[in-house]
Amino acid sequence: MASLSPEELQSRFDEFCEWDEKRNNLFKDLLRKTVEDATLIDSLKIDLENERDSRIRYQKELRDLVERKSNADLILNKDPYVAVLVDGDGAKFLDALLQDPHKGGAEAALRLKQEVRNYLQNTPLGTEDIPIIVRVFANLNALAKALRSANIISSETDMHTFAEQFTISRAEFDFVNVGYGKENADSKMRKMFSHYYKNFQCKKIFFAGCHDYGYLHELRECKGDRDAKDRVVLLETTPAESSFRSLGFPMVRFDSIFRCEFLKNERTRGITTPSSAKEALGLQSAELGVRRASETSSVFDAQIRVPTPASAASTGAQSPALAQRSPALSVTASGNGGVSVSYPPSYAKAGGANGHQNIAIPVSKGTAKRPRVIEWNKYDQRLDPPNKYPGVSDEIRFNQKREKIKPVVLCNEFYLTGRCKRRVCDKHHEEAYLTPAEITVLRYKARTTMCPKGPDCKNFECYLSHHCPFNNTCRYGASCKFWKTDWGNLHMTVDSLVPAIRWAEGSDFPEHL
């Protein structure tokens, strides 16, 4: 080996020192990493123990949850059933079934059960013999009169016999007589629908009420529920309106059980001019092709004598004064044991145009008071009579009287309906405190408030508005309280203001115009 110079030796030495330093740094890094890994291992051991404990706990909880779910499924699937709700006032059974009440009632029950079974075949419920509960709600007396008037049944007792046979044919089938009252069947249908819908054991509800817009609100409320479309089935009898179809629920028809057409006396009959006021009031209804039952409660029970040219001619010469007071009357048979009399504009004392007059008929003392009337359009929305703007002087006097009694306020119910039903009312009640003109002002102001029930209201005494009083002339636009409601935009168009149904207070059935 050749000798190295001192410089070379120093360079070699420095190089070895550098390598030693790198080696030492490597050892230091390895030691530090070993310490860090040992710390991490200790932490992971703790985490592992925690995870092991958690896994054991979760496995136990899972077993508990599985057991609870099994118990819940057992409860949920225990005693399942299907409900069928029928508004019998509108959904009527086939003529052939009604005409043989002793056999027809049982046959209708059997067919209804079989139709429901057939529908359920393609569903998970089709694999088991699930009970079917049927509830038919109807005013039997009124329904029997209507069917008898339409010559479908020969006697009103046939309807009662049919209902009895339908009920006794199966223990879970009931034909319920709700008695007199327009709301009775509706309210029971709504209550029972709510009851069955909230009951998890009821797996499916067949709802036969597509003829009545009043049920739309209840159906819309459950429309957003996740399982609603799997549980609710609309049972169509007479043609359902588009509003029901737009809900998205499945719809089915049982044509082997229910009529798909209206009764003839549920439609408007021809308008005739009677030869006497007695005929006009339905007391000789044979002339009109309507059989009037003596016990039927009607708006024409009292003999209100209204002179007509024909009746005057039958009793002798007619005076000019009588002729001036006696324009012709238009009479429409309602088909349920009564007639509707349309009086000419000369009799109208208040109201507006387009058939919304508040009619006052000059009758002698002691005659029956004309019943209140509610009208609906073809969309089943309640129509209000036009809201006449009060006079300025009347409004000034009204405001003066209202200021005079402050802080007490006027009782709208007392002054607008003639009575206050509240047991305790701290509002102002005083007979003759307001003149008729001032009551008109109060009525106008009350009509600016929307009824809580909207166009679905069926209260004859309601003095609030069921749509915008100004309709297409409303100047408030989108800020109007009637613009965006639970029932949509309540500004009626000209077409929507045409009445299609009229219901007189005390009458069993409405009149289709």
C-alpha cells in the first residue's frame, strides 16, 4: 500500500467520521421509531380491548334488538285485517241486489268479500285468509225514499230488509243506519278511516267515497305517508272526479256490487211551469212524475200559496195588480220527494246575479219560513252569495255604534244568525241595537274573514267567506288571504261560480242543477 500524505489521511479520517455520524443518527432514528411504535402498540392494545368490549356489547344489543324485532313483527302481524268503508248514501248497490232484498243483501256481502279477495291475490296479503271488515254507513230512511222514488225498489222496507240481510250474513259486515243528517255518514266515514289508518293491524283500507269531495282533505293528509299508497285503495262507484285520481292512490271498481251511474232523481229533471201553486209545491207531485212520501221532511211541507197566472185563471179573471205580482215560476223535481221552485228576479230583495240571490217571498202570516240554502259548484266548492258593499252613511253609523260600546265588541254570531250559542259570551248582545242596514255592514266585514273549513264548510249558519268575496276583481293579488290556502287559490273564476248542487236545510238529499 503506498504511503498516504497527511492531507489524504485527514480526508480519509473525516470521511470515516462522517459515516460514523450517519450511523449514529440512524441508530438514534431507529431507537426513536421503536419508542414511538411501542407507544402506538400500547394505544392500539387499549383500543383493541375497547373494540372487543364494544363488539361483545353490540352483539348482545343486536341479539336483544333481533329478539325485540321478532316480538314486534309478531305483534304487528298478529290478527291483521282489511277494512272496507262505504258511504252508502252515494255508493249504491246494484238494482238487482236491492230488488231481491232477502237474497240480495247476503249476495252483496258475498260478492264484496270475493272482490276484495281477488284484489289481494297479487299482494303479500293474498297468501293468508285475512279477515275483511266492512262498514256501510247510510241514512236508511232517506236512501229508501230515494230508491223508491226512482222505482228501483217497490217498498221502502225493502231497503231496511236488504241492510239487515247484509249485516247478518257475516259477523264482520255491518250496514249502519246513521239516521237523519247530511254530516252523519260523512263524519263516521272520516272517523273510521282515521281509526283504521292509525291501527297498524289494518293492512289495507278500501274507501268507497269518491263521489264526495268532502273526503279529499282526509285523503290528502295521508298522501305524503310512505306506506299510504300500499294501504289505501279508492273504491270507485259513480265516476270519480279528477281530484281523487290525482292523489295517486290505487283505484278499483267492483261493478258486480255497486252502481256505476247516478239515480235518475239525482240528476236535474226537466223544468216545467205548473198550473197551480199547489202543484208547484209538490203537493200533487204525480203531475211532476215524483212520488212524495207523506213522512218526508221537506222545505215545502207548509202550503205556501204563491199566485201564478195559471192559478188565477182557474179561479176567475185576474186583476192587473195580481198579474203584475205573479210572474211564472220554474219548478224542478229533486227526485227525493220534493221539488225546487225558482222564483223570478222581481221577488228578490237582496243579493246579486247569477243565481245567488237571497230570495224573500211575500207570503201571508203564519206560513213556514223558507229554509237556508247552500250551493256548490261542479268542483264541490261552496259558493257564497255576492257581498254587497254597504252604503257610506250606514258604515258611519255602524262605526259610531261600535265605538260607543268599546272595549266590548259586537257578537257576530248573535247579530248575523239571530242567536249566540255560547254558554258564556262577553261580547255585545242587544236586540234592535243595529238596524238592518248596519247589520249589512257587519255582514260585509265578517265576509272578509275566511272560514276555517274553507270550501268544505256545510254549516247553514256560517257567515264567513268560503272563497274570496271579490274573486277575479280582487286587487290584493298574491297578498290576499284567499290566494294561498290549504285548498289552493280560492279566487273563483266565472266558470267556478256557476252552482251545480243546491242543498236546502232540512232536506235529505241535494238538488243537482
